[in-house]
Amino acid sequence: MAKSRELKETILAQYEKWLSRSQAIILAEYKGMAMKDLDALRIKIREAGGEFHVVKNTLGRKVLENAGVKLPEGLLEGSSGAVFAFRDAPAVAKAVMEFAKTTEAFKVKGGVLERTSITADGVKALADMPPLPIVRARLLGTILGPASKLVRTLAEPGRQVAAVVKAYAEQDSAGTAAS
């Protein structure tokens, strides 16, 4: 009896560690999948910066409730697998959704994004987001756009004065060369 409780405590500690490190968790049903398909899924998810783990429903629910996450009924029932997104949540969600399209036995049930539960449609919306480097580039472009316009606006009067001085200098040198 004590070993069983000790094992559950170890599993709970592992779930808590994964939860604390992840940006998002995607919950899915994998009933009837072959082991080679699960291995292919794990490889795709690992490449995107996440991990796939089979979870015990009651222990997973307990860890999420302890973290203050309210899950809808039925999300942690049946054969549940959890995808933990450790680096880039949209990239991991995209890998999961692409895999779900190709494998009928794998169904996305919903998930958790930043300690808030999301539906399967929310996971799909997360997958449709652009990857983090593209979002950063767009944000940087948005921030730098007005700054570069300001620099051009401030430099323009000086550029105009320089053009006038240059024209007078060229006119003066042309006039002395003609004399």
C-alpha cells in the first residue's frame, strides 16, 4: 500500500514539474494507436519543442486543479495523452494538429494555455498562429516603423540645407572657373 502511494506521489511531482515548465498543454485521445504511430508523434512534437506523455486521468486532474485550472467535464477521460509545449506553443500545436489530420485514432480534446482551459477549436486556433520568430519580426517591424519615419523627418531639413549649400558651392566654383 505504501509503495502505491509513493508511486503516485512521484507521478504527481513529475506532472507538476512538466506543468510548471510548459506554456501550453494539449490533451488528446490516442485509443487504438500503434506504438510506431505514437513514436512518430513523439518525434514530431520533440522537434517542435514539446513532449508527449500518457497521463493518468485522476492524477492529471488533481495536478491541474492544484494549479488552479478548471477543466471542462470529459477532458480527462478515456485514454489521455498530454502534449507539453516547453518552447513554442503554436509550433507544438501545429505539429499536433497536423498529426491529428493524418491519424484517425488520435483526437485532440482540448488543453490548457497559460493556466486557462481551451477547447479543441482553441488548440486549432493556436496552431494557426505564426511561429514565434515571425511574430517577433512583425512586432519589431511595427515598433521600428514610426522610429525610422521620425529619423527621416528630423534629418530632412538638414539634408535640404546641405543641398542648398552644395548648389551654391557648385555655382560659385562654376562661376570662378568661367572667369
